Amino acid sequence: MIQTARKMSPSIGTEGTILLEGMSVAVKVIDMRQRYGTVDALIRPLQGHGEKWVEARRIQVSDYTAVS
């Protein structure tokens, strides 16, 4: 499924959690992209520093659904 920038843009700014190396980390989505048929999100931790591209479906928002 092709995601357009218009469809992905509402997810930018969303806060949620992601499981990284056995830890649940609170994150904020700062950008989105489509790559080889998957949707990726650029995330930043709410506490700490750094950024990482991950598959958007891995991010859990408050209603326990993935961002994409």
C-alpha cells in the first residue's frame, strides 16, 4: 500500500512507546517516510537524546495501535 505524504503527516508529532532492546521507551514521531513498501518513522525519546528510523508499525500509541 502506498502512503502519501498527506496520509502520513497526521502521525508526525504523535507520542507513543516502542520496545527497544527489551526496554519500553516513550518517543515522539518527528518524520515519516515510505521505504520499499514499508512506512518508517523517525523517532526521538521524550527523555534523553538521539534519533532512530524504525518501522512505524512498531510504535504503540495510547490506544495500543501502531502509528501506520
